Amino acid sequence: RTGMHAIIAIHNTDLGPAIGGTRYLQYHAAGQAIIDSLRLAYMMTLKASISGLAHGGAKSVIIAPKKLSNRQELFEQFGDFVHDVNGRYICACDVGTSTDDMDTIASRTPYVIGAAKTHRHQTNPCSHTAKGIFLGMCAAIQHKHDTDNFDGIHIAIQGAGSVSHALTKLLTEAGATVTACDPNAAALSQLQSSFNVKTVPPQAIYDVECDIFSPCALGGTINLNTTNKITAGIIAGAANNQLSHPRIAKLLLKKGVVYAPDFVINSGGLINAAMVYDYQDPSLADTKIKGLYDTLLSLFERSAKEKINTLDIAKDIAISRLKQASINTHNGILNTREKNTLPED
């Protein structure tokens, strides 16, 4: 009726109902959207697990039509789709969606986070994600340079979206120098005028001499080619699925690059969403987000000591918790929750 073509990918519910953002993007083919949702859902499972949340991972994708006649009607129908999943999936903001869209979804189902008009604690997750990334960068420069002072630290930010805007504010207030890029000229101009940052064309961001490279756009930008270009000793950003392949993490370790695993450092938004949804208490979220500093510093130190890349260490921690939850489910301790299997990758 509305032309809605949507996919909900629920990856795991051993720890509780799955949370994941709703993307609204154009895709060349439905298969690409399905692959995108599956990969992101797996990452959300890892993110929720390592964050100690009572939730699993999921993701949804709405394939944006070339011509949209009525956005509100489309998102109302998507809300019905979410409701049909009967609480196993809780949706939230993601690329291409806003709190207004979540408000529309909330008119059809209670299984939504970020519907700002429904409760005063329901907010856009961008600022919480940015806070976690900032704290992760603090931990990285503490580990790499034995200081968490941003004076003299140069950060190259790939992307000028909402999270990048909030992150740049924190970084420039802390004394960092920022260079940014984005194919969206208007977004980049807004970032530049707000914080007086340097800008470069999108492909030139990899060549910027910097201390921290921060991928904050779509995933897969850290690959064999770009890894050889990046001069930064730290990679820490907001994007999901930053590495084109898990093996890139081993290459970064070999090069002496401190890599903050994406599903750890960008978990601030999810943490806030879960704490507000479960307890209506943002203070619990603030405490948990502050804990990302210690979590990441511990990862960096363990990686240096054991000569194991941070991605593998973080995955092991997350999967161990999921396996224990699966055992508990099997034994009837969590017998109200659905048991799924977790693929190796």
C-alpha cells in the first residue's frame, strides 16, 4: 500500500529482546540490504553483550523508494511490522531516520527507542555515541602517549553527520585539532562553520597527517589500500563494521596501530537507549558510558601484553557472555527467552 520494502534481522535474543537501529537508505538491490542488515545485526549482538546489557542484537533496513509519496504513512506501516515481531525486536534511530520517524513508529508499537515525544528521557542517541567515542579516544592516547590531554592531538574525522558534529564539539573544546571530510557539502560546511575545522575532499582524508583517524561514516573504509595510507597511530570512530575484513585488525596490530573495536567504542548510543528503555534512568546510562574508558584501556593493555589484536579480544569477551547466557537458557534459568545460535563470524 505504501511501497514499503523492509527487512528486520534478529540475530540473537539469549540475553534479552534484541535492539537495533532502523536504516532508511536506497540500495541497488534487495540482496545488498539483506546483507547489510545481517552484518549489522551480528555487530549489535556483540555490542550489547560486551556492554553488559540485557539485550540481544538486531537491525532493520527500510529500502528507500526512489519516489516517496508519504513518509509518515510508510513509517506507520513499518511500526506495524515491528509490532508483528511481538517484542523480540526493539527499533531505534540509525542512518536516514530521526526521532520524528521514531515518534511515528511509536504511534503503532511500544517496541521503539528514541521517540522523543513519548517520554522526556527519549532522545537522539548521537550525543551519547559521541561521548563514548571521546572517552575511547582518551583511553587510546593514554595508552599510546601516556596522557589523555588532547593538546597537540590532530584527529582526522571521516564523515560530518550528527555523531561527528557532537564528537567534534567535544574534541575542539578539549583542545584537539580536527580535519574532516564528507561528500555532503552542506553537512561539512556546517561542521566547519561551527568549530572552525579544516576540511579536505573525501579521498584525501586518508593522507592527512594525524594522531587519530576516526571513521564516522559508513562501514568498510579501513581496508588493505587505506590501511597503507593512514599514518595515524590510533583508529577510533563511530562507524559500524569499520574493517573491510576481520584480518585487517591483525595488520593494524602488526603496524603498531591502536585500534578501538567499533562495537565497543561506539556503544554509547545503545547503552543510553537500553538504560532509558529498561529503567527510564539516564543516570545509569551515564555511569555505564563512562565505563567505556576503562573497558577500552584494558583492551589496549591486554592486546599489547598478549600480542593479540583488540578485535579478537573484544569478540572473545562478548561471545563468552553469550555462550553463558545460552547455557543458562538451556538449563531453564532464562526459560522465557528465545535461544538462538551465534555464528563464528
